[in-house]
Amino acid sequence: MPKSLHDIRYSVMVIGTIQGALLLLAHELIVRKIWPGTSLPFMVAWYTAIIGAPAAVQLLMVKPQDRRPWAYASALSLVLIAVGAYFGATIDPDHARGLYFVFGLTVAVAWFVALPFAAIWIKTGRWRFSYPDLFTYAWNNTLTLAIAGLFTGTFWLLLWLWASLFKVIGIQFFSELFTQRMFIYLVTGVVFGFAVSLGRTYEWAVVTVRNVVLSTLRGLLPLLTGIALLFLLALPFTGLQPLWNTGHAAALMLTLQLLFILFLNATYQDGRDKAPYVSWLRRGVELAAITLPIYSILSLYAIGLRVNQYGWSDDRVWAMLIATISACYATGYAATALARRPRWLPWVGPVNVAMAAVVIAVMILANSPVLDPKRIAVHSQIQRLLSGRVSAEAFDYRYLRFDSGKPGLDGLIRLASLTEHSQAEVIRDKAKSALAIRNRWEAQAAGGPAEVISRIEVLPRGKTLDPGLAVFLFEKKVLSNFYCQGYRERCRMLAVDLNNDGREEYMFLEYPNSIFSFQDNGWREVGKIASNSKHYRSPRDHKELLNAGKYKIVSSKWPNLQIGEDLYVVVEGDQ
């Protein structure tokens, strides 16, 4: 091995060791509740910078004595510290839920997209970027990180096997050693650094894997092209309403767009090879690229429909940002395909370079006050309440309390002191009740049975929840689950007489799938429902069928079998 590569491997492993030590220090500060471990903004900024900056140096280092990777890492650290501190200051640590994941994912995307540009600057010292080089660095980084993750995971799997084998024969030493925090952090840092250095050292192996992956994606592009074109051809015959009725049309179309962008770039690669496929297949891909903006328009319209119905949520803000980015890609590809025919593929590169800057900017701004989805969503929901689009009784105060971080909590505090509004008293009371709730699972306690009724939609249309059952559900805290606490839609229950006693039973059409019946002068949970259908139907599908009257009670063809105290139910189906 050349000395330079040996020096890089050593340096990368040293960086991994230091990184592990700093992460261990952060963990100890948090566990021991020593400042700054008690400051969430400080610790989020710490973790963000300590994970991002050293990993960038590990991938960018050409010579250990070169200062450019360290200069880039310093600038990168400032950005990561800024977005990390802001994020930490705008979340409620007790109710962050998936916010950490979204933050980490978006910052990782910006970090990853910026890395090839930094690599070229470090190598050449200039801010002129060759697309073939950008392509090579991007894919090499992807596969190097994947290999490092796989290597590190396999390493820990072997350590687990080691500890388990010795534990079986009564030797606890290895099990205790491998679970020590110091061992975990330091060893993981060293091993991950070593794995990254392997990818850097054996670049030929990375190139081989890259070619296999790209060839696979290239082979799948014609299939995806056919799907995209056939779907557009079918729409005039089916209309758009079935698409909107799914409730997740935007997600499906965005997935198709993102896959097409990925597969097209895998086919184009660095622009040095000739366009693949026979002539008619190339024309098909070209037509799909030209029609891709249609999917963007449909996606944006679908998201707009949901926003018009329910206002902005942080999920919808992210969906709109992703749809907008996808639309920019689609417009760029379509414009080049129209303007540069038949040699349009070489212009994919400039579109990608321009869009890389857009992606980095959007991901950073979305983790800043400029485009913070939490702030946008909270402002939207409160405006819907104050403008009367949502009544004070129907407004979801839990969303502000538990799902929108500090902006939501601050908004709830403002509502708790509201005076100038026609429903100010009701809003204040409900906001104060929501503020008094310690966690999302206690949310129904604030409103009593009336709150239970507001969270349940009874089907078919026209049915209402029995007040006695509402009291029972409130007392038993039956609604204490994620689905019935969500702000997007209410839980759905079906009211139907299952046992022909002249009184309706009620059953949840989603989790917890319970059935409730009035027996012995009181409501009881008598069981749960399950489906043997081979085809999944969402609660929305069930709602449409029930409201259309497409349901009936079917007696069981086969009786139950009881063995001792165990009851067995026959479920019919094809074998």
C-alpha cells in the first residue's frame, strides 16, 4: 500500500476515535445532567457538528497535511451548529417524536449533496465543477458510507456472538465489556473510520459495485417509463377523482417522480457514454421526461387540496417542499428534452448541478426560521381557528401541545390568554386544559366524554355515538392510542347490530379494533375484529363503502371449537 494511502487510513481512524470520544462525552454530560448536557440547543448542535464535520473530513481527506478539508469542516461545523441550535431551541424534548428523524434526514441530505463540490474544491482549489467528477464523488461517497455501515454492523454482530457464546458457559466478562459506554463509542468510532478507509483505499471495489448498481437501475428505467406513460394514458378514462379519494395520491406520484429522476441519472451517469437503449426505447424515455411535469402539477394540486381542507401541517409543508424540488427537476429535464432533441441527455448534468444548490438551500432554510415547517404549520392552524374555519370545539389543541415543538407550545400559551374573539372563553379553556396535559396519552382526560365524541366519527353517515359508551370509553381511556390522538382525522367506528338483540354494537375500524356491546346494564368490550381479506383496505375505503350501504351481517358457516378454556374460530380462505 502506498504511504499516502497508509497515512490516510491512519488519520481517518484517529478522527473516528476522537469523534467517538466526543460523542461519549456528550452522552455522559446528558446522563449526569451536567451543563451543557442540560441545554438541548447546545447538545443538538454538538451532536450535529460532531457527527457531520469529522465524517466529511474522513471522506474528503487527500493528504493528512492538506488544510483544505479542515477549512471546509470548520465552515461546515458553523452551519451545522447553527441549524442544530435552532432546532434544539424549537422543540419540546418530551414530545419530539419524529422531529429528530426529520431533522437528521434533511441535514444529512444537504451534507451529502454539498460533499462532491467540496471534494473538487479540495482537489483543484477552484470553484469550477466538472459534472463527471461530481457524479463520481457522489456515488463513491454513497457506496463508501454504505460499505462502512455494513462493516460496522457486521463487526457488532460478531461481538454479540462472541459475548453470547462465552455467556453460555458462564463467562460474563465479554458481555459486560462490550456493553460499556466507553467501549461502544470508542470502538465504533475506530471501526467505522477503518471501514471508510477501506472504501477510500480499494476504490476499484467501490467502482465495481457502483457499476453493478447503475446497470441495475438502467435496466429498470424502461419499466418505470412504461408505468409513467400508461398511468397518464389511463387518467382521461378514469378521471382524477379516484386519485384524490386515495388520500395519498401526492405521495404515490412523488415516489414515481423521484424514482424516475434517480433512474434517469443512473442511465445518463457522468455523460461520457452514449445514450443506451434502442431508438424506440430512447424515445419512450424522452417522452416520459417531457411529461414528468404533469406529475408535478398533479402532486402540487393534491397537496393543495389537503392544505385547503385542513390547513398546513409540518408534514404537508415538507411534502410541498419536496414536490417543489421535484417539479424543478421535472421542468429542467422536460425543457432540455424539448429544446435539445435528439441530443438532450448531456444537458441533464447542468440541471443537476443547479438543482444541487437548490436542494442544499431548501434543506438548510427548512431548519431555520425562514422555512421552519413547525412555525408555518402552527401559524396556519391558529389562523384557521381565529378566522372561524375551524370551531373552537373541533380545533385540535393536542397538535399544538405535542406535535409542533416550541412554536406550537407558544401558540397554545397565546390562545390560553386570548380575549378578543367571539369564542375566546371556549378557546382559553381548551388551551389551558391542553397545557395541563403531561403527555399525549392523557389528552382525552381534558375534555371528558365530550372530547371522546369529538374524536370519533360514527359510520354509516347519520349514526351517532351512544353517550353511555362515550362515558365508558372516557373512563377506560380507550382512546389512548396514536391513531385516535392524531390531528389529521378522527377515529372511525361502525354502529351495527351484530347479535340481533335490537341494540347496536360499536366497533373500531382501525386500531384498537375493539367491539363494544351493551350488556348487563352497562357497556363492555366484548372482543376485536379481524379480517381474512387478501386485499388491504384503508379506513377511508371502508368509510366510502359503509356510507354507500355496502355492508351486511353474515352468519358464520362454521361453529366455534372450544378445547378446555381455549376458543378456536374457523377463518375460511383458499389454501
